[in-house]
Amino acid sequence: MPKQTSATGIRGRLDFYLKGMDAGFSLSEIKVLWVGIKNSNFEKPSRIFGSIEALNALIGELIVNKKFLGRDGLESETQALKNLFAYRKDIELNRMKHYMGLKSTRSISIDQSLTIRVSGVGVYSTTVVENKDNYLTITIPVGNPLPMGFSWRRSKLNVYLWRKDDAGYFFQTRILEKFYDKSNLLFHLKHSDNLIRSQKRDFIRTPAKIYARLYLSTNLEAFDNLMESSLERDCLITDISEGGAALVSRGLIRKRQSLKLQFIVRNETAAVAGTVKSSHYNKTRNESTLRVEFLPISENLSMLLLSYILDINKERSNAMKQDGISTELSQRSKETADSSESEAEDPTNEETAEQDNERVEEF
């Protein structure tokens, strides 16, 4: 049993309760937290209410060498963990909530990935390489073959982007001119001060590097939480949240496809079912970049994913630093993974794209 110190004595307990109430916890929740913390070796429990580092350290200490998926939800330690994860998640979401969003395309960062939709033509990926007062410079859009006689300069462009730790955005614009710069064809876009911001998410999304197995089905209800022993196809998860993931997989996988993902986090095998919300297929490489929405997951699985997403034990940071064959796939998916996030929340077909045309003023 851990040795009682001044931090866990009567005075330390009083300090913990007072700071816990100031942080918005109820007395019953604080009691559960206290029981869980006393069973650990954490020296200054009250620090968790004022320090993210201390909060992460405590969570890390409570989860060390103990699996999530087999936990009894009634144990005091498990209840404490649920409250701690919820508190840590709220801190992150509130930080993101107060983040100032984009007001103008003049604030778009260099290297920002964009998805361009041209009504009746197709979907194209591009990257911002320069942002001047009078125009935005992008790389030549890459995507579906252009029809005979098509002119970028005469076309209205529906542009989607996703900003990390912010939200998705939509705006319309036109090409101002095109020019050659060191043999690279670049476009100048007209700036827009009329950006439509998508609704904020309730989940924290983070870059990832997780190998997974992917199983396809025509019936989402056919999937369960049991582990699959067969291998249908491999994929790479490039970002993840409790509500979904972006991934790269070989072969053609279409939007609205039902699937199941099986992968390992903290030496535990997780299985989640979901639906493809957006898909970009590269015929040359025979690869699909997908954004998948998960079905609701259990509380224990939620904690397991949050331990990775919040990088409690630096598992994610360490995995991202490792070299391997996934590095190339992750880099290639960067062009479309960010834009796929906004597409999961914004129109994805030509009909709704036309409706967007009516919501944004003409250029």
C-alpha cells in the first residue's frame, strides 16, 4: 500500500477537494478520483487541476501495465480514469473552441492542403505555396482528367480545407492568372473574405501512424467487436479520433462502404466498425484515401483511443518518429486526408455543391 504523505493526508485531501470543486467536479466525482489517486504513487494530487503535464502524468501512472478493454467499469480506479480522461478531453476541446478561426483566405498558411471541386468536372487536390495581399498561389490541381476544351480561368472553384485543431472551411473563388515558375505551373487565386466554417467537432483529432487490418462488408450490422483472424487487406491510419479515422488502403474503396478496422494501441487489439464518409482513389497507385466515421464505441475503448490521441505515454510521438514503409503512404495521403475531413462535414456531391453556390456571393 502506498505510504501516506502530507499530500495524501488530511490537509492534502482538503486541498484536493477544494481545487477539484473549483475545476467543476462534483463531490462524488472528487471522492472517486481521490480513491484512485491514493492507490497510486502520485506525490501531489491537487496539481492535476492546474497542470496538463501533471494530469497526463497521473493518468499515465494509473494506466501503466493495465489493459483498458478488460477493465471492470465499477472499479474505483476505472471510474477515476473515466473522470480524468473526460476532464483532460474537456481541457483540449475548450482550448480548440477558443481558437480563432479563419476570417479571410489571406490568413491561410503556406503548405495548407486544399480540395477544389469544379461543378460537372471533378475533384482536385492542390497546396498553397504563397499568400500575397492580392492573391493566393497554389500548385496545379491534380485529380480527374480534364474534359476537352476545359478552362480553369473560366471556371468557378468550390474550395474546401481543413485546419488542424480548428475546423473545416468552404469558399468560392476564381483563377486570376497562370504562369510558369521554374517549370512548375502555378495558379493565382482571387482572395475571399466570405468563408463558411463547418460545425465544430466533439472529438479530438490527431495525426497517427497505425497499421491496421481492414474488412469490407455490404452490411454494417454484420460487424461485431470480436477479433478477426483472417487478413483481408492492410491499411495505414494517418489520423484518428474517437469518432473516426483517415486511412490509406490499396485498391478501390467507395464512399458509403461499410467496413471494420482492427489495430493495436498500447498492446491491445481494438476493433471498430464504421462507414466511409469520403474517398479519393488514385488509379495510378491503386490507392484509396478514406475518411471513416465509427459507430459508437465503448467507454473502455474510448479511454484506450484517448490515451493514444492525447499522447499520455508518448506512444504516438514515438511511433511517428519511427521510419518504415508507412512513411511514404502517410506523406502521400497528406494531400487528401485534411480535405477529406472537411468533406465529411461539407457537401460531397455536385447537387449540394450547386446549393453552396447559392450561399456564397458571386465573384
